[in-house]
Amino acid sequence: MALAKQYEQLPEKHRYTESEYFEIERRSEDRWEYVNGHIRLMAGGSDDHNTISMNVAGSLRSILLPKGCRVYGSDMKLHTGDGVNTFPDVSVVCGDRQYYLGKDHVIINPLLIVEVLSPPTWDYDQGDKFRHYQTIDSLQEYLLVEPGTPAVRLYTRREGYWEFREIAGLEKAITFQSVEAVLALADIYALIEFEAKFEDEPGTEQP
């Protein structure tokens, strides 16, 4: 742990080799992301963030296990085509697993990746991180889950572009073409309590 904290405090301009990154990771209990030669400590998520992540992973696992697919949580590292090492909230591999440099804790061939949005990483997950994910040849779909409202954004790889769809409402469901599965938003947001918002309008009775 002390070694990891030492590296966390080094100047951002310092660039590490990937070998140095894996050595730091090996000697640390924390999760570290490796991007463009920089090493970043990945913080834990909120109660709702973790609940949603587990809901997605659990629901997908029950659907995909009979198909021979593995559903991983945020402890499984992913290596992108442009050299980023990171931890998606949920990732899915069907069929043979492929590991980076033979490391069985680093996969390189997911079909589907899911990220639950949070304020610290909101822009990154929708911007640069998605661009990193697009360098993974096997990746077919990328799902972003809103934490405060029942709404998701699904990106599906097409020939030369990514198709975008937004699905909102607990009565709706998402169809994943990559793994041939349907996931209800009610299952994604199980146990999540959304705050009711009312407009103070004349003549409107408030509950």
C-alpha cells in the first residue's frame, strides 16, 4: 500500500512504462488505471452506483450463463487496443477468453461494456474512455447508465460508425444485439429510490 500511495503523489507529468504500472499494481491493494503513461487511482462508487452495477451484472449473468458467456464486475481489468488498462463496471465475454500478455486478470475481447455514470467520471466515460474502448476490435456495444433517473444510452457498432439509442422509463427494456439478450430497466434500477419532484403550481394539490 505504501508503494502505491508514493506513486499516487508523484507529479502528473511523470510517465510510467506499462511494466512499471503492472509492478505497482502487483504490490498494491488498490485499483489503478493506466492511460497514456499515467497511473490513476480509481476511487470506489456510491451505494447507488454499486447497486446498479451489481444489478446489471447479476441480471446479465442469469441471462447469459446458459449461452457460455462470462459477466465480469469491476474487479476484472480490461486492456484496450490503444494501450489503456482500466476497470469497467461490467464487461461481457462470450466464448473463448483472451488475456493480455497471458495475464488472467486482464481481458482483451469483451463484446459488451457497461459503465454506470458518476459525477467525477461523467465526461470521461462518455468521451475519452469511450474512444479508448472503440479501439477494442471485439467490442460491439457500450452501455452508459444514468444513476439518478431511469435512463440508459446504448452505442452499437455498425460498419464505420456507432449507432446511438437512448431508452428511458422503468417500463422499458434494452435489447443487446451483441449477446442476444433483453434487459429490463426495472431490473437495472431494482432497489434504487428516485426522488419525486413536484411543481408548485396554483390549484395543484401536493401529496
